[in-house]
Amino acid sequence: MASIPQEKLDHLVDRWQQVQDLLSAAPDQEQFVKLSKEFSELDPLVTTIREIQKARSELADLAEMLADPETDAEMAEMAEMEKTELEEKIGKLDHEMQVQLLPRDMADDKSAILEVRAGTGGEEAALFAGSLYRMYQRYADLHGWKMQIISASESAHGGFKEVIASVTGKGVFARLKYESGVHRVQRVPETESGGRIHTSAATVAVLPEAEEVDVEVNEADLRIDVYRASGPGGQSVNTTDSAVRITHIPTGIVVTQQDEKSQHKNRAKAMKVMLSRLYDLERQKIDSERAAERRGQVGSGDRSQRIRTYNFPQGRVTDHRIGLTLHKLEAIIAGDGLDEVIDALITQHQAEQLAAMNEADDD
């Protein structure tokens, strides 16, 4: 692992002190928010740097003690044990610091738009899409996030053909972005009396929730159509033209919204999804330009890629990107065990970033 130049670490500590001083000088609201964000990013890093410095100072003291011919054998033995412990501690702290210094995805702190769609497998795929949605709902609850359906198309037996929801909270996208892709299920369907195992799939898309400052949209590029909302089987849901369809002409992206009785509310919800899809499109474009630097598919958000299989008969979940298999299907599908999978994906992604950085340093 490449060592970080001391000048860079000193600069970070100096900047941390500067930001602290600027915050205590009572800046205006906009500057306060900006400085607070920078301070919250620097503070844990500076804590790690200082812990490393303290441990290295203690290690130097021990080396001096061990080099002293007057140190008795018992003290020398204790010092050797302490030296080994300190070296291990420094190694762990150094790795932690390297991870803290990795380039951050600027969208990580954002809330997210979650889209779950039934894939191959008919009604069973729709039921699985419903299971996935409830898994994320429970996961959001556990993290103190707020989840709200934007639009939904239910299936005959209580699943979802498609469901789009907003997930609001701190660091939502940082964790949920690893869920984008094709999720496959192997189980005996509730609708199947013969007891045969079926394979079906659902697609998950997680987009960072865009704010107006994140993406510029020219009003002339939008075509907005309003029409009368209809329910299942063609029954009328509303007697007014409240449903909204927004088309972004340059990209061909189309968003429809009819869940609300108010045209204004439907338009606002549709625009929220449109902004996030355009923002995601821009991010994907940037990511593809950096494709040579990306090592593997972890966190790439490729929604055509099969990322995970849920095998109910064997009670196991396999994440194909990192070859992880856990025999904890019930806990994962309930949302409680999902952190273990996501933590493993984040660790792998960080390892790939560190390897790429070290290769760049060697070149």
C-alpha cells in the first residue's frame, strides 16, 4: 500500500483548523452550511491522522527502550509485545486513512429514487417485485429513512408490475446504489399448485435524487401532455385531465404520473423522477468515459446485469458481483440482513479503488 506524503496530511490538518476557525467566526447561512459539510468530512480523517501520529510516537519510544542496554529482560519482553500490538494498530489505522482519502461519489449523500419492475416470470415476477419493495421499505425504516411511493402499478395478486418511490434521508444513495441491476428469484410460486420451482426476475434501478442545481433542463426540450387517468380494466379514476406525461425530447425519456387527483401534484412528482433520470444519465455518461479506470461492476449501477439470486428452497442469497453467498435469505428479504451484503459490496469497491490508486502511484 502506497504511503501518503506527510505534506498532504499536514495540509489536511491545517485545513481542518482553518475551517474550524471560519465556523467560529459566525459566517452567513450559505457559507455555514458549506463549511459544516467540509468540517464533517475532514474531522474523522484528522482524528485518524492524530491517532496514527500518537501510535508512531509511542512506537519510537518503545524502539528507544529496546535499544537501551540497561532495559531489563522483563521490560524488554513487555515492550516487544506492545510494539507488535502498536504495529498492527498502525497498519489498521493506515488502511482506514487510505479509505477515508478515496475520491467520494458526490451523489453519496443524496436521497434516492427507487424503481422496481417485474421482469420475466409473469405474476410470480410481480410478487417478487413486491417482496423486493417491502425489503427496501423495511431497510429504510431500520436506517431512519422516509420512503414514499411516487407511482405504482399493482398486479392481480398483490405484487407490483412497477413501483417507483422516493427514499429520503442522509446517505441513502451511498448504500442503495449497489442494488441497481437484475435480481433473480428461485422458489415455488404461491400461484403454483404443482410445487415446481420457478425462476423469475425483477429489475431494480436506484437513481440519486436530483435537485434543480444538479441538472439544467430547458423548458423547450420538454413536451407535457395531460390526459384523463384510468384505473384497472379501463375504469375511470378521475373525470378531469389530471394525469401527466412528460417527455424529454432530446433523450426520449418519458415519465407518466396519475396517482394524484391534482394535475399540479402529478406534474411535480413526474418532474422529480424526470430530473433524477436525467441526472443519472449524465452520471452514467461520465462513468462510461472513466470505464478504463473502473475495476469490475461493483457499484456501477448497470441495470442489465444480473447481480443477485434469492434461492428460497436452499435459503440462500448469492451476490454474483463478489461471489458472496449467505444462508440468511429470510433475514435479507426481511431487510434486516441486507446490510451484511451491502457492507461486503462497499468493502470490495473500496479495495478496487485502493488497488487502482496504488497502480497509478506505481506508474
